[in-house]
Amino acid sequence: MYNLLNWILWLPVIGMIGICFIQKEKKDMIRYAALLTTFLTFGLTILLYLNFDNSVGGIQKSFSVTVPWIPQFNIYYRLGIDGISLPMTLLTGLLFFLCILSSWTVEKSVKAFFALLLMLESAVFGVFFALDFFLFYVYWEVMLLPMFFLIGVWGGENKEYAAVKFFLYTFFGSLLMLVGIIALYYAAGKGDNAFNILALSGGRWSDLSISLFGTEWAFDKLFFWLMFIGFAIKVPVFPFHTWLPHAHVQAPTAVSVILAGVLLKMGTYGFLRIAYPIFPQASVYYADFVALLGLINVLYGAFCAMAQTDVKRLIAYSSISHMGFVMMGLSAMTPQGMNGAVLQMFNHGTSTAMMFLLVGILYERSHHRWIIRPDGSKGFGGIASHLPKFTLIFIIGMFASLGLPGLSGFISEALIFLGIFEKYTAFTVMAALGLLIGAAYLLWMYKRMFFGEVNPDIKGYKDMNKREIFYMLPLCVAVIFFGIFPAPLLNIMKASVGQLVTLLDR
Amino acid sequence: MEYTIFTILPIFLLPFLAFVLGSFIVKRSEKLAMAISTVSIFVSFLFSAKIFSDFIFSQFSKDYYIHKYFNWFDLSSQGLEFSVDLGIYIDNMAAVMLLMVTGVATLIHVFSIWYMADDKKYGKFFVYLSLFTSAMIGLVLSDNLLSLFIFWEIMGFCSYSLIGFYHEKEKAGEASLKAFMTTRVGDVIFLLGIVAIWGVIGTVNYVDIYSAIANGVFEGKMVLGISLATFAGFCIFAGTVGKSAQFPLQVWLPDAMMGPTPCSALIHAATMVAAGVYLSLRMYPLMELGGITPFIACVGGLTAFGAATIALVQTDLKAVLAYSTISQLGYMVLGVGVGAYNAAFMHLITHAIFKACLFLSAGSVIHSLHDHQTHDHVQEMPRMGGLKTKLPLTFLAMMACTLAISGVPLFSGFVSKDRILGDALYMAMTNKVYWVAYLLGALGAGLTAFYMFRMMFLTFFGAPRDEDVYKHCHKESLKWNRNVPLLLLSIFTLGIFFSGSPSGQGIVKFGGEKYEWFKVLMVKPIPKNFTTYSKEKLSTQDNRDKILWPKSSYESHDYGLNEEDEHRLHTAHIISAIASVVIASIGILIAFLMYIRQSFSSERIISRAAKFYKILVNKYYMDHFYIKIVIRRGLLKFNRLLANFDLGIYDRYAIDGWEHISRYCYRIADFFDRYAVDKIGVDGFGFVIKDVLNKGLRFLLAGKVQFYFIVLFLVLAFYMFRISTA
């Protein structure tokens, strides 16, 4: 069964099973096993990239897999990849590899921790590869399980609360999605392709209506909203965002990185793969509203971030703000906006992962994350004088995150702005305020933590060690490289995105 | 001479590679990083000089430009076309700018070798300097607003890093944050302007924008109820306001003096802040089309005058220079506003030279003075005085620059500033709005002369006011890396290099057109010349015939005016020149009387106008307004409120509140279960059944939220599909 997608999908599971057989005292062996697995997986994603045909839009035939799974209900094991999922795949492969390295210092039930991380990786790949709606849903749910335990067991002081909250929120969303899936299954006549995402796409549902509670509802508009809420919780879009600050703050570093770097993108990926192609008319119809929610995300996240005194929570809110740009780009329905949105998904993945990893590195030394302690004193101060290497990498990550031209965040934000300007001029002007505040909270945080006299508390901290530098370097290279040469990434996605845009344009 | 990528790109790439290389080796050898940085910028200067001489002196002077592009990325697919090209565009203006940037940068690098020698982190300083210089060169070479913006922001980053260079000082952190955020306000609006043009006309190439203007593409296009040209022009001008520290975003520049002095000279005086003006000049046709030039002129005039008044009361040597920079930038913007295209650009160049020199001289002074209690350098003018004999060469250079900036005839500042004021006066004669701009500008010129000479007198003349500091100042001898840059720069403060008419106004004239090279070669871009035009791909080979396009045509009349207006213009220039000389002399005279003759003391004036003095010392309370009121009381309060609402109210009640609701449901169910079912119904059936049912129900209703969701939605789904399939 020589198929790259299968290998990428199942290799982490093989690794996980392997780890289960290692004695739990052999911590280093477990770590190396996990590292090897993720490294190989990352290698395979690179191989996937090398074999990928940029010129073709849509799902690439050469990688597709279709195997019957539960034939009674026409459920298939269908995998495939296109230009939208490939960047996410690369990002996932890279981030998991780096996260294993960053989790080297985890000492609490090492075996379970790495096994769960690998399980999570497989589930994430599953979401990005699945082309069968049922399979998609299964992976979407499977992903919750390791997340729940990773936050609930290895998290911070308030971990149970955060884990349950994360679980319930996401579960609520996925149930709405499930209703949608079942509805589509029935609407498609329960036939051979009733769970096939590709077959369901294309806007077949706009004429259908459904009577519910005595009134007639447009089928596509109703179910667009169910899907929308399901994915919006994951992004998270404004009224459904409050799980994020809790989950991020409580989660261990690696999980925060995965959460912000990959899992949030699954929400927007859901729009691109499912909500938009299946209900294009409804997506266009509600685009204004989605753009408005995106704008609220941008501003709300930025304003809230400005008031935070906990570094991790600040970055969590900045994620909300940055994902708002993605939402705005998605609602543009222009090649610039859509490509910008997908690019922003990737770029936010790298830059925010950097920020979380750096905060994690700092946390390992300080065991607190206060910019300003509740009593008003500084939590840090003078880091720039004391930890030069850390400072340098922090500057790169921070400026990538605030969208400095020349680093990766800028070009995606500029494309999104360009994409939405004509359609939502007023929104664009207001979103520009988000760019401004975005710089303000990060630099203000930087000023309070890094400038000034060296705080006596931080005198004992050691600068980054070789392992830490090693796992930060790929991300530094990525944010700089894709800031200067966005073309390699854009070339992957443009054909597939173009196809989606033409579908929405019709 | 043909231009290929091998002759143009090194100008940009050499400093950039020096930055890359330097950032890797700076830990091993600071000296090597420094050497690489300095040598690379010098070689880059040689390349620029070649281009400059080709453009200005040689055969193709007037109508030659180089324009090449490459594709950055391309999003075209499915018939939707969109690609982004970046490129190089060199015309006369860019050629002069290149020479100025690389030249001044080279001298500042050389000076920094002396200035930073004692600093522990001097290698790092040079690395930043290299990045900055390459970004500035990139900005000048850019052929479009997008890459200009990219380099613009990278310069902002360098400025941020260099202001915060001494990061152990709390104040440096504040200053760098303030600088970045204040300019960012302008930059974000600028980005909107770029996006507006890009979105509507599909390109942000300068030349494409000119041709779009000529072809009437902008006509009838509206953005948010105002015309596109006005919107875009305003947004782009906002970029200038931020970067060039114009009112109301001027507050960052004085604080930016926290950085090392050579970086103040390069970034915050000669190049980066002038980039804002350069942008306005590049986009001049758009500003004109949008009809915002009177606005620009007034902003410029206000800044020129307002900053000059604040400079009157500063006691810090660098602060005086910082305010004078803001004020001079105001003149350039004023020049843009009144359409004095070549005069504004000339002032940009002359100012870059004399202000860089002033800052370096100030650095030379400051570096020589020590306070032995605090081990810090002395920057306060009240502690200086009488340094003329100790630092003769610095004095010489600084005096030349002071004469230039004050507008003394024969010096460069006079030529350029008075051309701007002359044009402003001419515009005022035709349109009353410009009177504001002219009068503010003219008064500001008098103030400039006064505060600059005040600075000179306080620093170099009279008796030393702090004996201890004076005693420890070593006598200066000629040093290649300290004084040579100063003296070289001060030579170029002579007006003769820029104009055949040392008085500037054509009252006295040498030679003909040839000596008026600046006026002849820097001409406003005329959009109609760009209507037919094609780009050339960047390659290693070039065909010169193909890239010879008419750039602009110089008319023998300055502005293509008729004879009557020409006469009026000439008159305006003469009047304004005479007025300026008189005003400047009054300013110098007052300074002389106050600080040398001490005919009347400054203290008495201060005590007489105490209120006014207080306003000036507090910089018109603008910092106070921004920081205390807008940010602390407004923004931060609002943010805290929102954050508390988010987690304290919304999350706690609207989200976690569901938990309580489900608890109540559980209690009701439990009550029902216990009394209705259990006691009445079940007890009747006996013990076994009761236990089973009770436990079962309790399990089901144990307040598990997810379970409710499942039930709720399964039921919902079930009903829906029964209905839909029916």
C-alpha cells in the first residue's frame, strides 16, 4: 500500500503503539522514539510537497485513496490532498516535530504524554486529508480526546476547568456539524456518494428547502449556519471564543503550540473544504456577516490582548485577532483575499508557534508568566541585557507576528486587505486599527519584559541551550524565508484557491 | 554605459549582505563586522557615484531612466489574473538620492568607528546600520509603493532597534516604543492608501500610477464617499506625516535621540525621516489630482513654525537639533504643498548633508565631555560653553552647517529653503490659503536662525559654565575617522554645489543652465508623458535602445507659465529672498545680543512670559495629551473594560452560566425523579424496579452537559429528517 497520505496518517499511530511497548522508566527512549516518528512524518510531508503538482487545482488524483469502510452506510475511507491542505500538512508535520523537541523537559508520565501527542498528530492529519464527511467527523472528534487529556493532565493550575471547557465548546460545535452531515446524507439520497465531500460540493443544495417547526427554511442557508458554528468555535470566531484564553493559558507549551498553530486552522480549513464548497450560494449570501464577525475578531482580540498581564493569555488573544484576518480574507471571495487567508493560516501557524515556544522557554525558567504581577511589580525586566539569544529570537517572532514587512505576516495581511478593500472598504479601514493595536500590545509587552534594569529575579536564568535554539531555528528560517519569498507557498495553493473562488463567483 | 543587474543591484545587495554576514560573525569578531559594514557601504557608494555621474553629467541626462522589474509572486489561475511585480526605477531624483544616501552613510559609518569604539556592542550597532542602509537604498530603488512600503517598515524596525540600543535604560524602551507606534499610525494609513490604489487600478507602480492619472482612470472612482485620488493621496501623505515627523505625529522624533548619535545623524536626520518627503514627491501628481496640496502646505508650515518655537527653549544639544530637524522637514513638506518640487527635493538633499554634519558635530562635542560623578556624557548646553578653542575643527564644521541651516546667503540652506519660501509666496499671491503656509514658514526661518546661533553661542562661545567638564575635555586634533567626515560634509554646505546662483534667487548668477543642474534635472513628473509606456524585465543583459523613454521635458520657463506669471514668480522670489535674509539676520542678531553681548538676559524674558515658556517646555502638551489622555485614559481603560467584560462577564455568565442552568435542570429532574416517579410511581412497583430506574435516571441526569447536548441534537436531528424525508 504505497501511498504517501496513508503513511503520513498512520506513521504517528505506529509510533504511538511502539511507545506503548517501551517501559515507562526509559524516558529518553520514549522521547527519541517520538522524535524519530515525527521527524519521519515531517520528512514524508516534505516528500509529499516535492511530488505535488502545483499547476493542478483541486484534489490531486495521484495521492487519492478510496477504500470502503462501512459499506452499509456508504462510508468510505477517502483521503486526498489539494493546494489548501498541503500547506497545513507541512505546517502540522513541522510543528509536531518541533513540539516533541520542546517537550523534552516534560517529566510527568512521559509515556502517556508522547503517545497522546502522536495520536493527536495522526488525528490532525486525518482532518486535513479526509474527503469523506463521516471520516472527517471521526477525526475531528478523535482529536478532542488527546487534547482533553493533554490539557487536563499536563496543564497549569486550573487545568481541569480549561480542559472541560475546551471539550464542551468544541463538542457542541461538532454536534451541530453532525446534524449537518446527517442532513446532507439524507438530502443526497443516502447513495454511494452521500458522504463524499467532493460529490456534495458545487452548490447543489440551493433550491432545496426544508420545513421545520412549521416554517419553510432554505436548506443551504440553515445548514450553512450549523456548519458555520461548528467551525467558528474552532477558529474561534467572536461569540464562541472564550475557551481559547483558558485552554492556551492552562495547556503545556507543546499543546499551546499545536492548538494555536494547527488546531485553530482546522476551523478555517473547514470553511474552505466544507462550508464554502458545499454551500457556495449561502456562503456568498452571508459573506457580509462573516466579514463583520472577522472584523469584530480582529478588533476585539486586539483590544483584549492589550489589557492582559499574562504573556500567554496576551498571545492567545492575539491569535483571536489574527484569525479574524483570516475570516475577513475568506469572506472576500477574491483570489487575493482567499490566497491571503490561506497564507495567513500558514504564517500565523509559524509565528504564533514561535511566540508560544518562546514563552514556554521562559516559563521553564521563571515558572510564572506575569508581565506585571497582580501586585503591580514587574514580572520580568531587563531580559534583553541578560538573555541576548533569547531576545534575538523573540524579536524575530514578535515582529513576524505583528506583520513587519520582510517577515511572513505582512504579505498575507496585505493580500487580505487587498482582497477585501473593494467589497468592504469601511471594514478594511477599521481592520487597519487592528494592525496598529497589534503592534502596540506586542511592543508594549516587549518593552515591559525586555527593557530596563535586569530584574533580580531573572538573574539566575540561563540563556537558550542548544536544543532550544535548534527547534527555534526552523521557524525563524520559515518566517524570514516566506516573508521574502512567499511565492513557493502561494504557488502550491493558488490553483486550488482559484478553483474555489470561481465556484463562489458563479 | 549599459545597466544590468550587476551594476545596479550591488548598491542594495552589498549593505544587505554585510548585514547578513555581520549578524553571523558579530559574536566572533565585532571588529570584522564593523569593517565589513563600512567597506560594503563604501563600495556601494562607488556604484552609486557611477550612476549619478551617468545621470547628471553624461550624455543621457534629461530623459533617461532605468526601469526593470521581476515577478515576486503570481496568483493567476482559473482566468483570474493577479501578479505582483517588484522592480527598480532610477531617474534623476533616485540617482541624486542614491548618491546622498550612500555618501552620507559612508561618512557616518566612518565617524561611528570613532564614536562607538568604547561601546561594548559596537559590532551590533554596525549590523543594524547595514540593515538600515540597505533598506534605505532599497526604498530609493523601488519602482512601486509596495516594495517602498516594505523597506519603509524595515527602516522603522531599524530605527526602533537603534533607539532602544541601550536597552538597559528604561527610557530607551519608552522612546523606541513611542517612535515605532507613532510612525506606525501613519504607516497603517499609508498601507490603506496603497491598498486603495492597488485594488482600484490594479498596480502600485509609480509609472503605472502616473499613466493612470493621465488616462483618467482615477476619475469618478470613489472610496467611502470621497474621490479615490483624495483618499489615496491623503493616506499616502499620512505615511509622510508619520515618518517625517509632521504635525500631529511629530512627538516621536525628539525622543528618538535616545539612540547613539551617529544613528540619529543617519536615520533621524539625513535619510529615514526624509524618506517621507521623498514619498510625497514621488506621489506628487496624485496629491495634486486629489487636491490636497493646500492641506499639505499648511501641515508643513505649521510643523516648521511649531517645532522651531519648541527648539527655542531646549537645553539639550541633541534636542535642539531634533526639533530643528522636524522644523526643516516641515519646510520640505511645505515645498511639496506649494508645488516647489525641485526646491523641496533640493532642501531634502542640502538638509541631509548639513543636518548629518550637525549631528555628528554634536556627537563629537558630547563624546568629548564627561561628567565624572555619573560617568555619563554631557549633553546639556548650560554645562558647556567656551569649547571653541578645545574643539576647533568640530566648531568649524558646526558653524558652516549653522550658517547653512539659518539661511545665510552663499550656503546651501539658503538656496533651497528660500526657493521653497519664494514659491510659497507666489502661491500665496494666487491663493489665500497659502498665506498661512508662507507666513509660518518665513517666521520659522527667523526662529531657526535664532535657536541655531543660540546653540552655537551656548556651546562654543563665552566662558565655560561647568569648569570640571571643561577641564577634562581633551584638545581635539585632526583624526581621519572623527573630523574628516565632519569637514567633508561641511564643504558641501556651500550653495555653489547646488546652484549657479549662490543667492539662490537668480539675483546673482554664474553660468547658464549647466550650473542650475538641480533645477534643470529635477522636474515634476508630468503624467501625460507616461501614457504609453512598457516595462522591461530584469535581466543580466540590456538593450539600451529599448529603455530610452521620454521621462519629462524641461521647459525653459520654470513651470511652463506665461510671461506675466513668470514675472510674478520672479518678483515673489526676490521679495521672499530679501525678507528671509532680513528675518534671519534679525534672528542671529538677537541671539548675538542675548548670549554674547548679554544686552538682555534670557531669564528675564522667561520670567516675563512664564506661561508661554511653560507651554513651550511642555511641547504644547501634545505628549501629555497623547500619553495621558488618549492612551492611558482612553485606550487602556477601554481595553481593561473589554478584557474584564470578556472573561469576567461574558465568559462567566453567558458561557459558564449554562452550567448553572443545567444544574437547575438536574435538580428539577432529580426532584421529579425522587418524588413523582420514585415515591408515587415506583414505590408502587416495589423495591427492585425502584432501584434500577432511580439509578438509571440519576446516571442520565447527572448534570453532564455534553450528554444533554447529545440528546438534544440527536432528537433534533431525528425530527428534522423525519420531516425532510417525509
